[in-house]
Amino acid sequence: MFRKLSSRWLKRIGALWLGCLLVLALGYFPSQAQDSAAVWEVGTEPTFPPFEMKDEATGNVIGFDIDLINAIGEAAGHPVKIISLPFDGLIPSLQSKTLDAAISGMTITAERAQTIDFSRPYFEAGLAIAVVEGNDSIQSFEDLKGKRIAVQIGTTGAEKAKEVEGATISTFDGAPLALQELLNGRVDAVVNDLPVTLYAINEANLKGIKIVGELLTEEYYGIALPKGSENLATINAALGELIENGTYAEIFGKWFAGEPPDLPEIAPALSSGTASGLDWGLLFRNLMRGAWVTIMLTFFSFLFGLIGGSLVAFALISPFKPLRWLCRVYVDFFRGTPMLVQLFMIYFGIPALFQGLGFDVSFNRFFAAVLALSLNVAAYLAEILRGGIQSIDRGQWEAAESLAMNPIETMRYVVFPQAFRRILPPLGNEFITLIKDTSLAAVIGFEELFREGQLTVATTYRAFEVYLAVAIVYLVMTSIASMVFKRLEAYMDPIGRSEKQRKAAAKPAPLGA
Ligand code: ARG
């Protein structure tokens, strides 16, 4: 057993090392983005209207930032190619130089300036609090104490919310998701950039949300570049030119009413502050906390999935045609659509639907995640169980019948024990897949293992070390699970077991006994 185990572990550790080597080797190849002299690859997170958003008609990214960077590219003689990325992926991409620049309503902060370079400020903004219209209990930053706040991951809004005492913070991948959470009644407030929340209220017709209190911060947006990038001077010169010749004001007028304010040449934030380095002890504690949530999610989803899956499996082999048909539709739907879509549908879609119908429904995050995961797992397990049961030879049923067993007894004593052995390996696979799939719950702001990693990267910008650590924790969990299932299989194997018993019996009795 030990020899077998260690060789499996050796293989796993080998695979891990191979992965690391590959990543390191890739790092040595000069990045393409830098070589192609002409085109600038510029990253953005396109759910931040009016700065960047998808044009519904054409599918292109449009917005103030996009017009501005195109104008800068034109002035500097570089065509611009826009690349869409998650907001918390922009700085790591700049660090690895897979992007030439990023323009994404990104605030110039001293922390960020330690790992990337910023152009001169191109927009003046600040953070504001948004609440639902009927809410009069929150009027200022102080009133947020102990409240539930939604923010976008990796943003200055997320940092600001951390300063609130006793608040429960949920982080989302996009500002619109955070606002949807507010509308769905699961949080009390959203801390986000004022122009974006205003735009959502006025232009995107987000009814029922208002801004309260004063601006929490004064922020300046800058174009972000890899540290030491030679394009910095070019971009600054082009930006200066556009401000001088009125092109900047023209673009400003297109997206915002009125005249642009005067911009400083250096962001005031750059005179103070330091990046929070990577604290390994803290990382470990955060990952363990996340791992616990992952385990809980897996455990409950698998449990409910198993119960549901068994019911569906029996329904699938039952003689009732409509029931069979209904279960088929269910299984096909949940197997045939991405889990991520199911998660969004259940978490954001269903409450929105009910609210549209005039009911005040919103469910708890854990419930939504477990519900979505269990429904998905049950669909897979139902097929596995059905296949297992149907793989047992007809003759077994007949033999049991001739022993005067009723169908329930036959199932209990003859068919199921044999079927169970056959379904154990695919069951184990399903369990391991589930452990990994729980990471999808991160998108609904669930702080499971992967999200904990993301949150750490969002403040330390150490993507490689942190995600490697996250991967190792997952690997440990899946390895333990696979070991447990292997053991269970060995235990359930009647041949292996009687062999063992025979060996044990053949051992000479200890002397003097
Ligand atoms: N200004 C804020 C920050 O820099 C939020 C920017 C979010 N941008 C976006 N495209 N989602 O943190």
C-alpha cells in the first residue's frame, strides 16, 4: 500500500514540477506583444461604462477610454488592439508584459505604482456609495459600519470597503454584478467609482438605486504600463498633445456632458504609500479559510447531489413514461449547459425574475451555490447510477425472484451491492471534479479557495506564487479524495478482500498465545 501510494505521489509531484518548468521556460521567450513594433495591445475590463463597454450591436469594445487610447495611438503612430481581461488580471498581465498597456478606468495609486508605471492622469473621479432608493439609514461612510457591501474585485472601491468596521464585503468580477446584487437586496450598499454608478443609473436605466453622501475619495485614472516601459514617454507626449489641441475635450464631451476639468500632470496619490508585500503566513491562513469553504461546498453539494441523483436514477428506469421523460430533460439540461451559466441563472437570474413578478425573493449565497452545484452533480450522478444498475445482468433479478425476494429486497441485497462496486470509480471522478468546480462559486462573490487567492493577488500582485499555492492546496484535496475512493474500492472488492482474509488466516498464531 505504502509503495503504491508513494509512487502515485511521486508522479503527482513530478507533474507539478513539469508544470512549473514549463511556465518558467515560457517566461524566457520574449513576449510577442513587445516585439511587434507597430501594434499596441491594450487591456481593458469592458464592463465599466461609460469608460469601456461592449457595443451591443457590433460586439466591439467602446467607451471614453477606448476613444482616448485610439486617439493616443493615432497621434503616436501605433494602431491599438483592445484585449478584454478581468480587472484583477490587468496588472499581472502588465507585469508579465503580455500587454503593452492597460486603460480601464484604473486609479493611479502609490501601491500599484510600485509594480507598474502610470501615464499622467487622464480623468478625475472618486468613489461614491450607492444604496437602493427606499434606504434612508445609510447617509455617509460612517453609516456603513456592520453593513453588507458589494464591490468589484481588485478595485479601489474594494480597498475602501475594507476600512469599514464590521462590514460584510462581497466581491464581484464586474461593477454591474455588484449593482445587481444591490438591486436583488442581498447587500445594503455598493462602493464604486461615481461616474460609473451615475451612468448605470441615468443611461443604463438601473431603476431604484441612488447615490448618497459625499465623494469618499479623489482619484485620478491613468494608463497603466509595464514597469520601465519605453512607451511611457510616447503616451504621455501624445496625451499632452490631445489635451492641448482640444481632441481630449471633444472625446470628453462625447461621453460626459460639459467641459473637462483641468488635470494635474502628476497624480497627488503618488507622493505616499507602499505596496503591501506578500505575507506568507497570512496567505496560508487565507487559503486554509478558503479551503474550508471549498470542503463545505463540496460536501453538501455532493450529499444533496447523491440523494437527488439516486431519485432521478430510479425515475429514469421507472415504468412511468412522463416521469422518465421529465428526468431526461433535467439531466440533458444540466449536463449540456455550462455550470457557470447555471450558477448565474440561479444566483442572479431567479431573484431578478421573481422581483420582476413582484415577489421579494433573494437567497443566501451558500444556498444558491449548493443548489446550483447539487443540481449539476445530481444530473451526472443520475446517469452514473442508472448505468451501474442497468449493467447488472437480468439473470440476477431472476435468480433473486426464484429465491422469493421482492423487488426491494433484490435491489437492496443483490443488485445494488454489485452496482455500487461498478459505480465507485466514476463516483470518485465526479467527486474530484466537484472539488475543482466549486471554484466557479467565486463569481458570485463566494470566498472559497480560488477567490481567496484572487483577493490576495489583487493587493499583492504576486500572481505566480499565489496561484501556485492555490493549485497545491487543490492538489492536496483531490489527492486525499482519490486515495479515499481507492481505499473504498479495495474494501468493496470481494476477491481482494477474501484474499486478504486468507492471508491473515494463514499467518501463524503468535507464540505463547
Ligand atoms: N477606479 C477603480 C480602480 O482603479 C475601478 C476601476 C475598475 N475598472 C474597470 N474597468 N472595471 O480600482
